[in-house]
Amino acid sequence: MSNTQKQIGFIGLGSMGGPMATNLLKAGYPITVYDIDPVKIRAFPETNRADNPESLVKNNDIIMTSVPSFEIATQLAESLLPLARSGQIFIELSTMTPTQAITLAQAYREKGVVRLDVPVSGGSFGAEAGNLRMFVGGDEGTAEGCRGIFEVLGDADRIVYCGPAGNGQKVKIVNQMSMGLKNAIFLETIGYGVKMGIDIDVMMQGIGG
């Protein structure tokens, strides 16, 4: 069975997860969704809703999770571990520490389950447009088999296989640091102009900001 035919369960329908799950649904993937907020679940057709995480994991082959914090991502992964069965694929779209990703991948591997860490970057606009950056860590063969799913969510040229479990999270950290440093340098240069007495609107117009 190809990954285009496998049943997908998606947990976490927030500002990132909601649009990603919607894009998979629009692309024709057989998907079931769940969120702790009933309002977010009701945004999807009844036939695509799960009543609880247990039934979602039981009835799907690929489990994708997208939640807003390190702590929630770790707690969710640990709570789903006892439900996982051999042959399933778990795809973590949330951000967590590399150490957490490695530890969880090993724990799932012991149950015969492949767990990929695939943190994303691009915000809710990127999630809605389906052009996220995606940093893939974990088993390379499994990652390649899921490529079609990833291309629904991200820019094909920015979906990067980063190496073993944890590497996706490591590259995401580097990406965020790079973006932060660029912003910090830009603000420093603007501050320098202000100190020289230049009107900020004039300065922004002059540099094309």
C-alpha cells in the first residue's frame, strides 16, 4: 500500500495544524482529525472526525501531530506511544528539542514504529498556502515514502532530509537562529540611523523597507 492510500490521522488543528490538515483533505488524502477543542474539529466534515486520540491511532496508518509547544508535543508523543502498533508511521510536525526527538524515536522504534521529526517553518500563512519549509529527520526510506504528503504541505524545493532522528529539529533551530540574527542586524542598523538623527520614515523609504 502506498502512502497516498494509507489512512492518515491528524492531531492538532491550531493555526498551523488546521490549515495543514485542510490541505491534505483537499488533496484527496484519506484523513481523520482530532483536537481537544471541539470547535476546531467541527470545521471538518463529520466523516473525517475522530472522537478521541485512541480511536484515531487505532484506525489510521500514519499519525501526524502539530501542537504549539515543546511540552505539549512531548506529552502527546508519550501518551500516544502505548497506542502505537508495529508498521505505523508517526510524523511530528511540532518543534521540540533534538534530544526529545531522538529519545522518542527510539521508544517508538522498539514497538516497530517509525517516528519522523519534521518541524516546519513559515507560519500560518505558509501553512495555508502549502509552502512551508520542512526539516525531515528519521529513517530516510520512510521519509522518501512520505514525500508526496510533505509536498502537499510544503514547498518542494524547501523540503529537506536532514539525517537521522533529531536532525530535523537541529536544522530547524539553525533556521530560526539565522532568521533571528537577520532581524537583529536589521534593527541594529535602523537604530544606528535613528541615532544619527534621520527620520525613521525617510530612512525606511530610502532603504526600501
